[in-house]
Amino acid sequence: MPSFGQIVIGPPGSGKSTFCAGMCEFLTRLGRKVAVVNLDPANDSLSYNCAVDISTLVTLNDVMENLKLGPNGGLIYCIEYLEKNLDWLEKKLKELKGYYFLFDCPGQVELYTHHTSVRNVVRQLEKWDFRLAAVHLVDSHHCSDPTKFISVLLTSLSTMIHVELPHINVLSKIDLVEQYGKLAFNLDFYTDVLDLNFLLDHIKDSPFTQKYKKLNEALVGLVEDYGLVSFKTLDIQSKESMIEVMKSVDRANGYPFSDLDDNKGNFSQLMSSAVGTDFEFFRTAAIQEKYMRDEDETQQPT
């Protein structure tokens, strides 16, 4: 019987551990047996009860102290050490048959865009009959800055191509989307990644940005040519938001087709996960109405 799960990745501060804690609690209440696997050797303050913890194998602090490496080099060493000791991971996972897995991964972006160890670990998990989907979290406030959003698009695209898993990109902390400024476009422009040439027009005009204008145009063209990147939104405290992300992940990793649940409930679960009842446009519009302020609401009364 295959095992199903999520590989939770994203840059530091994007909310990976919070997502794992929230998703674990959410899925548990839905009746799934969930095991969280911490694969981040720098995460020494866990917000959840993990079934497997890489710190019992290697920790970042020990590597930095004994090998005199910096944080980035030490983290790469830890993941390479995990790759060389996959028998340890296999033994731990075999003790959790029948569980749904959440893998909380490190936040170093290079591990998913350049380095090969995480990809090799994922390949081995697939050989052990794990059906996985990558959940890539990025902070939604980057949408308020066109140059940052272009960087997010490139990181997301590079990660999708490099990790080679069914992939769900998520704008996390959507309730704080306008914390650093009002968005130039409606929310669906960012979630559906529409015509990015309009985004270029909103980059602040300065000698620095003018110098890289053609580069920005080329990068935007690259993202559009691939046509792979889109985003879901997430408010970890919203049940509706969690359901939408869960359904997207279930469609990606094939969980509705499994026989982990009783056969009686399988058909209804398949239909609810594989077929969305709401059009995406209306769902995004409802999120925008909830979390984004209109022009009139921002004006002070006279």
C-alpha cells in the first residue's frame, strides 16, 4: 500500500512549520492519521509533535561548531548527511505504516533550485512507494512589490523544474497581503499569473531599475513561456482556505484514489477532492473582498 504526503518547502519565514502544525491538526480532525517529519536540522523550536526528527541524526549547531561551517554551508552538509544515511529515515518511516506524511523541509532556497540532495531524497521516497506533492509556500506580501514578485515567480518556477514533483504554489499569510502596501492589481492577477507585462509598468522608475529593464522583461517572458506557475492562497486560521489547499494537494498526489479510508467513504472523498464546486474566479474574488481594502475604504472621513 502506498503512503501519501506533502513535501513542504519555501524560503525562511514563509510559514512552513506553522503550515505543518495547522495542516496536521486539520487533517487529524478529518480522521486522517498524520505524521509530521521534521527534516530541518536548524529547526530547534518545533510548533508540533513530530514523529520523526532529523535532530536525532544531525543538527546544524553541531555541524557548525565541529566543522567550522557557516549556516548555509552547515545546512547543505546536514542534508547531504541525510542523503548518505537514508537507511535511518527508511527505518523511522517503516514504523509509521498507514499514516499521511507532512515533511517539514529547510528554508534554504538553494536546496531546491541548485543542490541535488533534496531531490535525491525525494526520489528515494518515491522508490519506497510514497506518493508526494510539493507545497511551496511564499509570503503573500511580496505581491505588493513588482520586483519581489518577479523573484518569487522565478524561484517558484526553478523549484518546480528542479524538484520534479506535482507542485502547489501557495501565497501564505494572505490575511496580511496588504501589510506592506496596496496591490497594483486584483488578487487574481497574482494567483493566475496573468499578463506580466503590466507588472513591468509598475516597477519604480530609477537609474537602478532602468539598468535592468531588459533583464526584467526577459525574466517575465521566461515565466510566461513556461506557463507553469500559479498560486493558491492560504490563511492558516481559515477552515475554507485550508480545505481549498488540501483539495489541491489531494488532487496532485492522488490521495482520493487510495484505499486508506473505508471504501464507503472513498467515492464521496474522491468527488469532493477531485471536482471543485466553485469557479476559481469567484473564489479568488471572495478572498480579495475579505482581505483587501477598496480605494474608498482607505480614505479618511472628512
